[in-house]
Amino acid sequence: KAGVTQTPRYLIKTRGQQVTLSCSPISGHRSVSWYQQTPGQGLQFLFEYFSETQRNKGNFPGRFSGRQFSNSRSEMNVSTLELGDSALYLCASSLAGPAGATNTEAFFGQGTRLTVV
Amino acid sequence: KQEVTQIPAALSVPEGENLVLNCSFTDSAIYNLQWFRQDPGKGLTSLLLIQSSQREQTSGRLNASLDKSSGRSTLYIAASQPGDSATYLCAVGQYSGGGADGLTFGKGTHLIIQP
């Protein structure tokens, strides 16, 4: 059974540009969550999608957005990139709701390493 | 706001030792607690999930306990091996208001097992 797949693995972008990251969850999983990991702040929750609807959002500016498609694949977009957006972006999928809601286990992808120069 | 603290931040022990990693959280209204390991530059690998109604979970040489009332969890690693070297992260899941908050993570314990 394939795991969570994130593409691309690495990205280098210039300040002011925008970027789109992709996440394919485990087959059958309908919940996809996104997290940002930085050395200073650790792992922080961005948002969660379930059945194409954003159910919750963390404390990030509106430049961070996402969507989910009918096949549960998800994309996140960051517009007007800033140097501080450099981070490892991780996607997690779970069977039904997010791990916190339904006691189901969260499975993470390998992440996308975004560097903003 | 939930806060998760992991102690120690770093730990280095000789191979073969048993060790305990600690995790504490400030809000006991959690749905579950999950332990992960992360290798450098990689994603997270789920180790153990403890639901709020459970006291502990075991997988191989790993045992995790949960004391929800005191806001504590421990991860016990028996007979440590060099391959156990990684960062171990504790995360709690909970609801607030109308939806789930997503997982709240600690900063992790960086573990080195010396051969």
C-alpha cells in the first residue's frame, strides 16, 4: 500500500513568487492536513481538508491557502513568498477525520523542502 | 492554547541501554497522543498512537504510556540500538469549538545511540 506522496521534494523560489505543493494521501484516506516545520518554531498546523472542504486552519496569514480535489489529493499554495517561508512542508493523511477528531492515526509524507532566496 | 513540552531536548546513550523520553501537555482535553520519529531531512514515521481512553500502547521494543489527568506521556525504548538514533516527537490531538485543531507537536528529543 503506497504511503503519502508529496511533490516536489525540493523547491527553490525567489521572494515575491508563489508556489504550489502537492500531496497524495494514502488510498482511502479522506482527511489531509498540512504542517510547516522550521528549526525555530518546530511543527505548526496550517490547515486540514476533508471531502474537499477546509475544516480548520492554523494561525497563518492568508498568503497560505489550499484545496482538496474529489480524489482527496490536496494542494497548498503560498503567494508572495517571504524569506521566513523557507521550511519543510509536511502533509499528513488519516482515515476519516483528522487524527485529533476521530482517534485515527496520522501518516506523514516525506515533505517538500522549500527554500526562498 | 495547548502547549507540548518534551524533555530532554537531546540525549546521548550507549547502545543497549533502556531509556525514557518525556512529553507533557498543558490541556488534558485531548483525543489522542501520537509518538513519531523523524530522521534528518525526512518526514515523520508514526510509532505509537494512544487514544485518550487508553493508558499505554506497545510495539516491539517501544512502550508509550499516557496519564491524561496529569498531562504526561512517556516513551520507553528497550535495548537501544544505533538505528534508533533520530528525533522523537510527541503530538496531541484535540477539538475546540466546531472543529479539530490538528496535532500540536512538541519540539522533540534528539536521540543519539552510541555504538
